[in-house]
Amino acid sequence: MASGSEQREQTVALLNRPTIKAEEIYTSDGSLDFKGNPALKHRTGGWRACRFILGTEFCYCLAIFGIGCNLVTYLTAVLGESNVVAARSFSTWAATCSITPLAGAIVADSYWGRYRTMVIAGSVGVAGMLMAALSAYLPLLIRNEMSNMVSAQEFILFLGLYMIAIGSGGLRPCLMSFGADQFDDGDPSECSAKGPPFFNWYIFTINCASLVSSTGIVWVQGHYGWALGLTMQVALLAAGLSVLVAASQTYRFHRTRGSPLTRVFQVIVAAIRKYNVDLPANSSLLHELPEDNHAMKGIECIEHTTDLQFFDKAAIITTSNKEADEAAVPAAHNPWRLCAVTQVEELKILVRMFPIWATIVFFYAVSAQVSSTFVEQGTSMDATVGSMRVPPASMSTFDVLTVVVLVPLYDRVFVPAARRLTGKEKGVSELQRVGIGLVMPVLALAAAAIVETERLHAATAAPLLRTKISLLWQAPQYALVGVGEVLTTVGQLDFFYSQAPVAMKTVCTALGLVAVAAGGYLNSCLLTVVQWATTTGGSPGWIPDDLNEGRLDRFFWMMAGLGCLNLMAFVTCATRYKSRKD
């Protein structure tokens, strides 16, 4: 490894070559190398760095999915919890894992930076995984009978699980945005490699890990014991963290720029304070910091836009409180009374993105059916395929396999073909990709409703025989959800990252993860409302314990109808959305 002096000598030598320009040697986005020097293009970033980041993501997902997909079984079979308590414990932990990334993103963007946040959070996650493994080893280590053994196991397990949630909060949003940071936005060749290729392969990696963990790791847990299975997950998470740290010299780093939430609230407070002040006719009279000001270091200036004018009031320079004098010395002004135009535009970007985010939430409400109503439907079907019995939950493999197969095809076949037709580098825009993806949940729910209608007809035609149709009829609905994930999930990640202000990249990336949690909560609310509305007067409702007495098909048709309304809302929001790059 070259020392700092050797690296400077090599850089000077490259700069002295008449055929090479300085901008061809250094990145143009202000990124730094591990030692804090301007990043050299030929030594840092790009796919050489992303391979390690994707490797870390693969190990992380193997470990997390391995414990998540079989946690309910561990709680019921080993710790003796009831089905209801186990399901509630799992749902609470899973929701926490979906919410903590927002906190981790704020910490990363505000204080520690993405890399440090990942290393610290990853270390906490490894320690949490060790605690979870210890809960399985406890009966083996303590041979004497203990009346409170299960209580001790539960305490250690849940302490470990919520430490894992903290680790997940730092790793999930930062791995994705840190990987995207490795491509120079000022270099067209690198920029085109970031979106959508990087996000495609990111989702591909996640689904490959999901497939391996839901089969291989779960098999080890079931056949060789939980102690060995959880120990493997400790080793996997530790290996992923080691891979991340080992490649530190190849990464590109970006400076932190203060709390993004503070910047947002400063604009809101300053605008409210000036709610009765009229905007100047000339927008150039609004306050903006010069690009050479230290407060703008590493921050991209954003041009003023004419919509959402209320927030522009935060940048009005008034004379009543001497802000005109303070504006001449930018470091002296109170940011809670006077904000720069760039800071105001950052908030406007978030406000514009919110309706898009809200419509994407419904997609994840449908995705939640994969592990809930789709499985319940499968339990009432014939699970025998040839001489094998297929667990209904295993049908989600069709979802994962669809993603694994389609991501390379999308990247290698569809994008080049679409590029020739549209002339766009990405083939289609991020919002077009998301919009097409939002059609898939409607089709998946319609397919599920048709299957349920046929299942009910077969079961009720001969009540005594209880005829069942094959579980394989569910394959299309799972596959359609997988197609939706390839389009919507990757598209929204690319959209949020590309549209996000520089100071809020990780936070905006985390919005995609928060959408998963919001979709889960929305699904729970819809199920609760349907259960309440359809069980009045002693009726068994649409989704009773015995589905042959219910009308699950009506629930699927209702969700498909809501999906159509959601799609229309998305199209309306997308057509009105003002891209920051337009």
C-alpha cells in the first residue's frame, strides 16, 4: 500500500502529463479517499468498491433473513410462546427493524457519515446476533434445571434482537446510499452505471440472500439445531463487516453537512415567522449564500423554483430585524429567521416527493399479503406436488426466483432495447418504471381472487369431500408480486436517491425502507377494518379461521380496486411532479 507521500508524488506525476487533465484524475463530486484527500478515479469507487459493498449486503441479508424467516418457529417451539404472542413479538421486532433505518440515516447524514455509521451499527448487530445465539446455547451451558430458564432465554434473545434492530438501522440505509456514492455524478459513464444498474444488482443481491437463507439456513436450524444455525449467522454478519472494513482504501467518502431535519425545520420556522411578508417580485432578491462560502462547502446550489411559494418566505431579507446587514456576513445570520434559497429548495424537494412516496406505500401493503393472506389461502389448498408436500409459506420462492431471474434480464436486455427506442440512458424514467410496477399488485390480487373463487367453488361443491385445488395455482400471483418488486422497488430507490438533495441522500434513501413499514401498518389497518365490518351480526366475516366459510376473494378484489385508485393517484402525482433535473 502506498504511503501518503508516495500517493502525492504519483498524483503530481500524473498531473504533469500533458495529455491528462486534473478533472480526469480526481472525482468531480468532491468525494474524498479514506485518508481525507481528494479521491482519485483510478484507485477508488466504481464497481471495484461496490463489489465489496454488495458482498457485505449479501452477508448481512443472509444473517438477518435467516433469523427473521424462522423466528416465530423459535419462539413457539423453543420458548413455548403461543401463536398470537409469537406473531405479535415478531411483528413488533420487524416493524422496529423497518423504522430504525430512518434514525440511522439521520445520524449518518448529520454526524458520523455513512461509513462510520455502518461500522458502529454493524458491530452492535454482531453483538446482538451473539446474544441471540447465546439464548440457544444457554440450556446446553447450564445443565442444572432452572425454573426461570425460559425467562432468561427470552430476555437474552430479545435483548439481542433489538440490538440487531439497531444494527439494521445503521446498515440498511447506509449500504445502499454508500454504494451509490461510489459513482461520480459528474462523470456520465459512472453516473449511468449507478442508476439503475447498481440498484438492480442491489435488489438482486438481497433476493439471492433471501433465497439462500429461507432454504439453507432454515434447513440447518431445523436439522442441526438452533445453536449451530444462529452461530452461522453470527459468523456471516461478522464476515460481512470484515469485508466492508477490509476494502476501506477503495471507497469514496462524502462530508457530513449537519442535521437534515434541522435544516428542514429552520425553513418551516423562518417561513411561519414571515407569513405576512410579501414575496419580492424578483426572486434574485431572495437570500442565497455565495458558492465560496464555507457553509456551502460540498453542497450543490439549487436554483429557485416558483412552486410552493410559502416556503420562499424563509429566504426573504427583511429590514425590521437587521437581516439585511446580517446577510452581508452570512455566518452572522440566524438560520431560524433567514434561510438560503438552496436550503428552501431542499425542503421543496422533500414536499414534492412525499405524494409519490405515499402512493408507493400501497405496493408494500400488497407485498405483505405474501406472508399473510396468501399463506392462509395456501393452507386451504392441496399442498401435494407429486410425492412431495410443499409448505404454503415456501410458495414465496416464486416471488424471489422471479426477481433473481428478471433483474439480470432487465439490466442486460430491456434497458438497451428501451434505450434505443426512447433515447434515454435508463431506457425509461424512474417514475415510469414505478408506475408500471404498480400495475403488478393489481394483477396479482386479481389472480389471487380468481384462484380463491375457484378454491371456494371446489370446496363447497362437495362439502363432505372438501375437494382442494393444487397449491401451484398460486404461482402466478407470487410471480406478479416479484415483477412488481423488480420495477417498483428498484425504481423508487433510484428515484429517491437521484432526486434527493446532497445533504439528505441517506435520509431520502431510507424513505424507501420506511415505506415497507408503512405498508405493513396499512395492511394491518385494512385487515382490522375488514374484520370489523364483515363480522357484524354474527357473520364469520371475509377472513375467518376456516376460509371455506369466508369470502377471502372479496378481500382480494377490494384490495385490487384500491390498487387501481392508488395507481390513478400515482399517475396524477407523477405527471405533476417537477423533477429537480428538468
